[in-house]
Amino acid sequence: MTTTTTTTTTTTTMATTTATTTATTDMTAAADRAGTTDAPTDTLEYTTGCASGYVHGYSEAEARRLGDQANTLAELLHAGTAYPPGSRVLEVGCGVGAQTVHLLGSNPGMHLTAIDVSADSLAQARARVAALAPGAQVDWHHGDLHRLPFVDGSFDHLFVCFVLEHLADPPAALTALHRVLKPGGTITVVEGDHGSAFFHPESAAARATVDHLVRLQTHAGGDSLIGRRLHPLLTEAGFRDVTVRPRTVYADGSRPELVEGFTRRTFVAMVESVRAEALAAGLTTAEAFDRGIADLRRTAGEGGTFHYTFFKASAVRP
Ligand SMILES: C[S@@+](CC[C@H](N)C(=O)[O-])C[C@H]1O[C@@H](n2cnc3c(N)ncnc32)[C@H](O)[C@@H]1O
């Protein structure tokens, strides 16, 4: 994706929509709270191509899927993340605000700033917070995490969920984030790893369909197996006291809410969403792809089981 401001042009791997969008950033309020630098411009223009860079795209279905995912996994993923009242927290890549509402709910009193490269997602995030966390104060920023408009050490804590997996250069991203964290501050990173998906009934067709998503994401410059790399990535970026905890989702017939919220609405929906790209790339046929999806759905049916592991890392800026 080509990100254009009036002063610089930066190329990243995140393609978004086919349209050109314009958004005005909210620099003033955040400057008071987080010590921002002067904004390079109050208008950012994102001129984007097709969704070849961002494997999940920015459709309504994806926004719904992100919400289902965050709501279903809130306890699993947010447990242990506690930000004291008054602390300055930056949520990086907030998307449609699916995690934001949970962060706000479990950390009353923190000062939250949220940034995303997609103006459209940011608008949805604002609306979600207004609806689900009325009265919550969030400083919203439209921008690229590689060029954060904040002075060094602006934040006490950073929260990054399902973002690194889409970036071409996660070490560069972590270095950029390291800069805005105060010494002694913490970063929390949550990522999945599609290699951790196993299920019953086993199916070669289902496995091949998941592999198409993995390949497409790699081709787009990302890494859907990044969960297992979090410890070395954070360590090499200069963070210390790095701890990584696997957080496993296991869904079977005794956990119908997980079967619905995770297996069907999060995982199968995610794989299904790349059907057109997989066919266009010549990775598979429509028949084989659909057979894989049907088999994945069987893991959510009677007698089926599904396992997936997320990795939650936390680390300190020395
Ligand atoms: C899979 S979504 C996750 C959204 C949210 N964290 C969640 O868990 O629901 C990834 C988000 O990262 C954002 N993103 C990707 N690259 C970015 C960049 N360079 N700067 C800021 N945001 C970025 C995307 O626009 C997208 O909203």
C-alpha cells in the first residue's frame, strides 16, 4: 500500500481498499495527554490499491469477524493485562475497535490513544466505542505505526493485537514502537499461529484450504505463523523481560459458545474469506476449496473438535 502525506511518501505492505480516503487526525487532545510531536500535517491521504497486501481486507464481513473474535476471546486474551488509572496506553492497529472496547472495559481510568492506518476502520472503531463504552475518552489517530506522531517515551504501555502478522518487517515495526514507550514501560503483543490449528475429523482438504490462507498471507508480505516468533522478535528489538504465554482455544460439543464464536465465526470465516484470492492465484479449484471449508465446518458439528493457540507476549523497554 502506498501511504501519502503532504510531506512524505511511504510504501508499506498493507493494501487496503480500492478507494482513496481522507481523514483528519486528532492531534491536539492527544498532544496534551501523550506528548505528541507536532503533526506533520492534519490531513493524511491513503491512496491504496487492491487488497493484495492485507489478506483479510476491510469488508463488512471482516469487521463482523473481528468483533466476534474479540468478544469470544476477550477473557482468554485480555486476562492479565491491567493498566492502572492514569497510565498512558497506546493501542496500535486498533482496527474497528473490537479489542478497544474490551481494553476500556477492563481498564477504567487509563488514558487510551488508538491508531490505525485505515481511516474507515478508525471511523468504525469510534462508533463502536461510542455505542459500547459511552463516555470513554479515546484519542484517535489515523496513521502508520512505522511513523508514529509521538515524542519518545510518550506511553506507559503499548497494546498490539493481530497486527504484526500483516507486516513485511515486524522488527522495524517493533523498533518504531520501542521509541514511543517510556523506559520501564511495557508492550503487550497478541498474535495467532495457523500452524497450531488441528481438528477432528482430520481432513487433508481442510488442511490444504488453511494452507492456502497461510501462503496468501506470506505472498502479501505477512506471516500467519508469527506467534511462535514473538520471543525472538521482541528480544531482538531491544525489549527485556520478554515472556510469552500460549493461550489455547479448544472447542468441542461441551462448549457451544466457543464452537460458534471461535470455530465457525472466527476461524472458518477467516479461511473462507480468501476464497476469491486463492482461486485467482491458481492455488486451488473452487470444488477443492469448498470441500475444505465444508470439512472445516464439520469440526464445528456433532462430534467435532477444534484446537488453536494464540501467543500473548509481554516485555519491558529497558
Ligand atoms: C487484523 S486487524 C486487527 C485489528 C484489532 N487489533 C483487532 O484485534 O481486532 C489489523 C489492523 O492493523 C492495521 N494496520 C496494519 N498495518 C498498519 C500500520 N502500518 N499502521 C497502523 N495500523 C496498521 C490494519 O489497518 C488493521 O486494522
